[in-house]
Amino acid sequence: MGKKLRIILLFAILFVSNIISAQTVATMNMYALPSQSWEIIGPSFYLSGTGGLSGINLPATGNYNTNGYFLLWEVYPYSGYSSTPSSGGSTSSSFTLSNTIAATVTTQAVSAISTATATGNGNVTDLGAPNPTQHGVCWNTAGTPSISDDKTIQGFVSTTGAFTSDITGLNANTTYYVKAYVTNNAGTSYGAEVNFATLPEGSAVTTQAVSSIALTTATGNGNVTDLGAPNPTQHGVCWNTAGTPSISDDKTEEGSVSTTGAFTSDITGLIINTTYYVRAYATNNAGTSYGTEVNFVTISTPTTQTTDIIFSNVESTQLGLSWVSGSGSKRAVFITEITNNKTAAAPVDGTTYNPNAIYGNGSQIGASGWYCVYNGTGTEVTITGLTPNTNYKAMVCEYNGQAGGEFYNSTTATNNPNSITSVPLSDWAMYLGIILIAMFMFDGYRKRLFA
């Protein structure tokens, strides 16, 4: 029968303060002859085998201090259960003691929550053995986070106690799951899972100039440049006559928004000739965001009409015309030939009349024969293309508003309208014309006669 080695595990404990109960692992390596059998007898286990052994983990339960177990290993050839070592044979043994006790940590509620950051809170309650080499918090949006997810790295730990970690790079209005963790040679331990939701992020909107301004209506213009989180549930424009308008004032409601971009809103119920202040707005769970303030003045029909139309430098085919302006921002000048069947005409609100100082070439009021010869802010115009010895009537109409949104004052006033007759051709001019015509006709006859 071959020799059998018996290894008896003896415990020698060095007692110091703060002795606690835990578990440790000893790793044994032993050389034995290939034919030699062996057995290992411990306080709570029994192992046996033949030949050499390597990396056998020997668990042991008992008291230990921060310096760990002090273990004495003795190798005996097998000869029954004698406790006296036998001689002979080539045997040796070695062991390494690894005090790898897992650390413990708890997770506290997350604090200082914003749209993109928060503060994680943990507490290392037991350092384990050896001391942790890393600790922090880890998080994700699915639950059960681990150090394979996003995490903070706060390094070595030498004392128990609370710690904080800066959680960054978050999305607004999103639920996150968090665990504190601590890592030592025994592995990574986690605290219980907590969760929190980042704050919603407000939308961003800009206000553009108001357009299509009329007597009691206008068009508000805005642009949602950032949806925020979550998407806006309402947007539009708000207005008042005092300044700094809000959704507590008059407003439009254009509904929810799913994409950024420009929008328009119909502003109604306005008072003529009144200054209004306008802001675009967008509302989501974070609140209501506003664009910058713009203002505009509603249109009113000019109350004072142009007066005193005066003709000057009247010739047979052209004349000068001037006037005293009324209270409109602009004015349109019209002229027509006076005939027995000529009817009165007035410019139509919301119609832009394009001027041309050559009579008959500008825009006409309907089919009335009244042609626009001037449109602007001035006080005079020279009209050409007239017919000699012809009666003409001119009128000037004050108006407010931009192109396509004009409001005209078409009432009469002193010397508005006013009439003039173009100069007839003089006798000598008439005779000269007859002679020129005769010469032209004679020249043509002569060429045919001698052809």
C-alpha cells in the first residue's frame, strides 16, 4: 500500500480588538509522488486524492480579525491516524491565504435633480477585505444597473461612510435607475436600486414681426426652435396693449407640436389705430416659454383727406400736379378724362394700384377710366401722355397700410377732386402740321410718278 499524506488544518488566531464573524478562503498547493495518496482533514471538511494537488480552496468558518487567519499546515505520511509525522518520501507543501471578504454598500435617494444632471448618494457600510479599490454609482434607463452601464468612478475606500457622485449626461424628462456599488478583490457589491426622473426641459421659441396688419386683424409669426422634453402641448402667440403679454392675455391656441419650425397665428378682435405687443409662446410640462416681444399698430382709415390739388405747367400733352397731404401714411393719385358718361369711382380697400405717370398706363380703378399716375409719400407728380384740348379730372386719396392691406379715404375735400383742360395746339402748330403732312403726301406722289 502506497504512502498516504495526511494534512491536518490547525487554527492559530491572533486576537485583537473588533473581532467579527466572517468567512475566508485558503488556497493550498502540495507536491506528492504520483502514487502517493493524501487526505486533508479540517474542522468542517474532509478532502482526499492521489498525487500532487494545486489550487485547492479550503473554506473555513470562524472568528478573524483584520489581519486574517494564521494557519499552520503539517504534512504527514499516512499511517493510520497517528499524529506523529512519518519519515521517508519526498513531500512538501505551501499555501497562500487570501482574506477576500466582500464589501457592503447601500443606495440612498438621488438628489439635486435637474434636466441633465443629478447627485447619486451611497454609503459604504463594510469595507470587506481587502479594502475596496473602487466605488461610486451606476445607472441606466432599463433597470438593474451594473458597472457595465454608465457609472461614476471614485476610487479607493479606506473608511466606511456616506459618499456622493455626480451623475451627468442625462436626458430631460427621463426615468433612470441607480445603484451604489463598491469593488474589492471579492468582487463588486451593489446597494438596493432606486429610481428618479430628470426634470422636463422647456421649449424654445422666437417671435417674428407681425404681418398682414389691418383695421382689426393681423398675423402673428413665431418659430419653435427647440421642442424641449416632452414635446409642447400648446403653442401660438399672445398679445395685449400694455406690454409683456402672456398666456393670461389674449392668445391663439395652435395645439401640440411635434417638429420645430415656423408657424403663423391669426390675431383678431383688435381695435383700429392701436398699439399691440406680441410674443410667441410654447408650453410643455416644464412650463411656458416665450419669444422676444414685438409690437405693431393696427391700421385706421386716414381721417384727413388731401386738399388743394394745384395744376402747373399745363401744356397740350403734359401738366404738373401738386397737393397738400392729409393724415395717411401714403396717397394714390388718379386722373381721368371728363366725358358726359363718366361715373365717379373710389379705390377699393386692400387693392394696390401701380402708378405710371404716362396717362393710361397705370392701374385703373376697375374699368372706370381713372388711372393711377402716382402712389407714395410725396406731394407732386408730372403727368404726360395727355391729349391736347381735353378736360381732365384728378383726385388724391389718402391711405394707410401695406401693399394688399390698404385702407383708403375716398371722401372729397377742398379742391379734391379738381379739373383742368390741356392746352390746344396753336394755329401755327396746326398749320405746320398740315404742311408737314402735305409734304409727306407730295413726296410719296412724286416717287410714284417718276418711278
